[in-house]
Amino acid sequence: MLLCPFHADHLHLDTIFCMVEKDEAIGCLELLDPTFVEALYERGIKVIPMPTALSSSLGCNILSLGGRRILTSATDAVVTSALRKAGYAVDDIDISQFAACGGGIHCLTQPLRRIPA
């Protein structure tokens, strides 16, 4: 188990950090606890850095479908660009009507059980 303390301004961890594959994540490194980041690296998890400013727009709130396929909010060009550069197939989805009350694409889902390929 790995715990990540974070500031209460960030309602959920997935506003500043989200796994994209079993060994890769995206995160606003400046907002993450250094001990948590170190523990990720020790576990072989690479973090694609995201700008701190994305935390207010839920930029790290993405949905990994497995197989290097990612869903993001259509408003997040920075995240989409970084993930595509890292070799992910990214689909931008307009969730503005759902996100109007707060929340991102990851918030709209239930946990997925993946069958190993």
C-alpha cells in the first residue's frame, strides 16, 4: 500500500495525479508529496510531469482504458499533447455538461476490471 498526503485544496488525488499504465503516471510533481514521488520511482513507476496550473482544471483527471489508450477532457490540450508524445492513443471527450458541477472524466466512471492481454 502506498499513501499520498496532499493539500485539502485538491479534493481528490486524481486532480493532481493519475495512473496511465501499471508503470507510468501523470502528475503535478510540485503538488505531490516528495516521499510519495520517491516511492513511485522505487516501484518503477515513471511520472510524466504536468504543470501545477492543471490542478484547478482537473487536468490529471484522465481515464486509462489499458493498451496505451486514454480518454481526456476535450479542454486539456497540454495533457493530450504530453500523453501523445509519450506514445499513448488519446481521445478527447467533451464532458462539459457533466463537468459543470465539478468533476472530470475519471470521476464519471466506476473501477474497471481489466483482463490481462
